[in-house]
Amino acid sequence: MDIKNLIVTKASGNQDTFSAEKLRRSLTKSGASADIAEGILKQVGTIVYNGIPTKKIYQAAFELLKKNSSDQAGRYNLKRAIMALGPSGYPFEQFVGAIFQSQGYQVKVKQYLQGICVTHEIDVLAANKDHALMIECKYHNRQGIISDVKIPLYIHSRYRDVLGKWNEKGSQKPLECWVVTNTKFSTDAVQYGNCAGLHLLGWNYPVSRSLSMLIDHSGLYPVTCLTTISNTEKERILQAGVVLCSDLVNKTDLLRTAGISLSRIPKVLAEAEALCPV
């Protein structure tokens, strides 16, 4: 089928024209060569039909890419791998903390800050020599869910309460409020966040410094990107408090505890090191 005129069904249920260029960029961004990407596009063209869910196209491209390189497939799988960090959302908070730590911040996850009215549990508290960040994470474990205006509205009210006590104590560093999501913000959420002075960080927002860009820049990838271990094994690793592929280095005992045999461990470690060079 001519994929230039292909109609696809997105996770939201809406239909749109398929973008071969978007798929090509995703494949080459993962590390695939131009030739490999073109070959995958041609093979995908043999199985598609009008109205096909984008999930099926992704899965087909992922399986084809995995035959070429497991670490490239892992990078291509990044968005879904982030969604596999759930369901609690705590591993996502740890992951966000690691991203900000890579930016030079000292980071603490799950902290309590006193407000004028009540005490607030903060997902991530980060600080450098110039300022402090109150970071609230909105995690989604399904495609097609958007963080709407209610999210920044609610977080802004908590921030104002915390900020009142922060300023009352005469803290030297100014306190900023960040809202981080692994999906998209609605138009109203962006408009309110910008108007209220919040810093919004979404999967593809802001365009010049989005969450996906920060992950690529930092070189930090979650263990859920790994293609050489099962979902059950990933869950066991997350439950042990390990979120990053780079933290698996020299963790042979952890991998064995997760149920990974000694014969498989070298392959797992090789993929982890290829994803997150240390």
C-alpha cells in the first residue's frame, strides 16, 4: 500500500494521515542508519491498511528494528518504556530526579515542605547554587492521555502555599515550580502555566527543551527500555529501587535476584551499557 496516503488511528481514537517522515526520524534518532530506516518503512508498507492503529505500526517497526540492534530498539521504545515505569508513578519521579541531577542539581525525591496552611509532599526537590525547584510529576501509563489545565491549577495552588512559607523563612534561594509529565499538556494547561509563571516540561514541550530531548541529551534511559528481559523481570528490578540502565552495571546479584540466569546476564549488561554508556 502507498503509505503516503495512509489513514491511521491514533491512541486518542482520532484519525490522521500517516507521517512516514515522523517514523523515519524516530528510527534514525534511535541510531538506525538511513538504509535500515528505509528498509523498515518498506516492510511496514506491506502490512498496513487504512484505519490501522498507530500502535500496530509502532510494534511492527519495533520488532524489525530489534532484529538489527537491541539498544536501537530500546531507544525507539523510549516513550512506551517510560509508561511502563508505573503504575505507582514513584519510579517516574526517581527518573525525573535523575534527569535534573544530570543537569547539575542536587536532588531529593519525596520531600515535605511546610506551607502557610498545610504541609505538602513534593515529588522532587532540586537545588543548585542559584535557585531551588519544587518539581511535581504527572505520570500516565497509557497512550493518548493529556495533562489538562486542572493539573497546573492544582499544583499552582500548592506552590503558592509553599512559597508563602518559603519567603516567610527568608530562604536565600528563589523557589521555582515545575510541572513534569510524560505525555502532552493541553493548550489550556500551557496557557495557564505560562501565565502563572510555572515551568512546564512535557514529552515534546517546550519544543527546544522537552523531556524527550533532555533524556537524549543526558544519555539516561530507564531499565524498561531493555529488550533482553521480560516485563516481570523489569518490575522486580524497579521494585529493588533501580530505575536507570546505567545503575545495572556490576549489579549481577540484583539481576540474579530478578530471575535472570547467569547465562543471560552478560547479554543484559551489554544492552544496558550500549543504551547508557558509563
